[in-house]
Amino acid sequence: MFYIITYDVNEMRVNRVKKLLRVFLKWDQNSVVSGDLTDSQYLELRKELDKILDKSKDHVIIFKSRSSKFLEREDIGTPRGLGEDDALFI
Amino acid sequence: MFYIITYDVNEMRVNRVKKLLRVFLKWDQNSVVSGDLTDSQYLELRKELDKILDKSKDHVIIFKSRSSKFLEREDIGTPRGLGEDDALFI
């Protein structure tokens, strides 16, 4: 399955969420990752995500498509790259 | 067509981009909007977006699917709502 995950997470937890998501998916943009996951990879990611998130304060959206073939993607402009705060996790 | 648009835009231009995107699409999360657009609506949006963006500094990702039926969506947690800086545009 192809996933697009976007997140808006409190700064107390955001670096842990970023780090986790980047283990499984490709960084696209600040707060956006995407890529293919098997069902077991998704379950593992989901389990770890649920441990980190405070569901009363954080928000994650998971879009799932059977394949990236069902989605066209267009990028406008220039990705800003990983921020300095992310260097810790590369 | 169903669109998911995410953006990472310099603060000099971000409020204009937010305001424009919200005319056409539903606010989902900070820097994420989605919804259905006809081809002519998309062209109109795209034209206006191209006027605002500095493509050497800003980055917008447009995911397009024939229908939202081809995408499953799951939300975890609580949307934080429009930030205070957005109140100007409601």
C-alpha cells in the first residue's frame, strides 16, 4: 500500500514522530512523508506512533492508496530540505 | 478530481497561499488541504498559486486522485484547528 502521512504534533513530541516516520517512509516536506509499506510495516509504524502521540493534542492524517499508480503527484518549486533541527536524525 | 495539497511556503507568502487554498479546498491541518475540484477550478487555483509562489524558495506538493474513493483516510488524534494567525481569513 502507498501511504501519505501528514502530522501536526506538539513540539514536545514532534522530533520523535519525525524520526519514527523517516525510518519507514520518505521525507517529502516539512510534516509530510510518503511511500510504500507492507501491512506488517504499517502495523509496526502504527504501534510505535500510538505510543508517542498524545491524541488529545496531536493530529496525524494517514492517506492510503492501493498503489501510487492511483495518485498523480506534482511538485511546484523547491523542497526546502531537512531543517537544522533534523540533522540530529540523519 | 480529488486533491491533497501540502505546502511549505516562506512566511512572506504563506498567508496568501493559505487564503487562496481555502477558497477552493477544505482545511485539514496546518499546511494540508484537500477536496474535489473540477478541471477549471484546478486551473484557476493553479494560475493564482503560480502568481504567489517563489519557486526558488517555496514548495507545494499536489497529489491528485480520480476520486476520493481510491484513497482511504484515517485521522489520529485531534486537529488543532486554525491558528490565531488564520483568524484574519475566516
